[in-house]
Amino acid sequence: MRSNCPWHRAPRLLALVLFLTQTCLAQRKIPETEKFLFDAANHERGQRKLPLLKWDEGLARAARKHAELMAEQDLLEHRLPGEPDLPTRAHESGANFSHITENIGMAASADKFHDGWMHSPGHRANILDANSDSVGIAVIEGSEELYAVEDFSRAVVVLSMEEQEQVHHSLRNTRPLAIAGNRRKGNPIPPLQICCRGSLPAERSVWIYAIPHCCAAVLTFRAA
């Protein structure tokens, strides 16, 4: 018997939205060099039984644009002159998230990036961050060396007004039960959607930049 209970419809609607989002992303072809770094990050996470990262095309666009600017200006910085901060440029590229971090690097060859990041506390923490579930990566060739950007995030699903109304209607009769259950366990109710905002500090630190809900690590690779 098919149930029309809102309690049953809400999970199905959310599951459909998540499925369609992930299916569209999975159909996009990841460039070979970026795929190498993507697989390397997930290999590290898999060894530690951490959730594997999903490819996020919005993050990849933000990473690519930033890597191109670094290559053009021959500068290794998380925020170049006149450029928006990390959360803003990620949002402008189509990424939706509640948490975001970034690794950047410069190297003579692409195989140097991951090993170097894993030997840097700040970069390693970003790759193994259990709060992240998505990543976008870009590697751009500069005049002499390669520039790489990894943008990690915890993705959120953005619903249309119609979809929001449907979910709200479906959850209306079940939300008090969810709240009661969480209160019994002593757990706060997580927000359905959080928007990450902030700005990077003006002064560059040696290893890592940190702002509320966001952090970014920086490391330079040079040929021996």
C-alpha cells in the first residue's frame, strides 16, 4: 500500500534532489591531472576510514579561476589584489556550502603537490578534514612552474522555492518528533543550510590562514 503520509514523502524528495545532484556531477569528466590529485586525496581518506570526497564542479571552477590568476601574476596567495575572498569566489562559481577550506601550491611537476601537502600540517588537515565531503581541484601551467588549488567544502543542497515549500509542508507534522528526539540525546538541531562568510586576514602567515568556518593553507614547492 502506498503511503501518502508527509513523514514518508520528505525523505524521498530530499533523496531525489541529492541523487540528481550527484548524478550530474558524476557525468562531468575530470581532467587527468586533477583526477590524480582527487584520487590521491580519497586514497588518504579511505585508508583512515574517512568519508570519500565528491567532485564539485562549482568548487573546481573557483579553483581554476584562482589558479589561473596566480599563474598570470606569478604569485602564490589565497587572495590576490582585487580578488574576492575564498567563500565569496566559491559562491560566485556556483558552490553551496557550510564549511570551506583551501590548499594552494606551486611545483615543477604535478606529482609533487600531494606528497608535499601531506607533509605539511595545515594542508594535511584540510585533506583529512572529516567536515568536508566535496572538493574541486585545478592545476594550471605558469611560465615556469605549475600552480595547483584544492578547494574543499561541506556541500549543502539548495532547493527552489517550490521545493522548499514541499519539504516544509512534508516535515511540518514530523519536526516536533525530531526535535524531541534530539533533545533527549542532548544534541542541538543542525541548521538545514548555512552560508559561509568571512574574509582572509590581511597579513600572510607562514602555514595556514584561518577565519570562522573557513581555513586555507599555503605551501610553496620548488624543484631541488
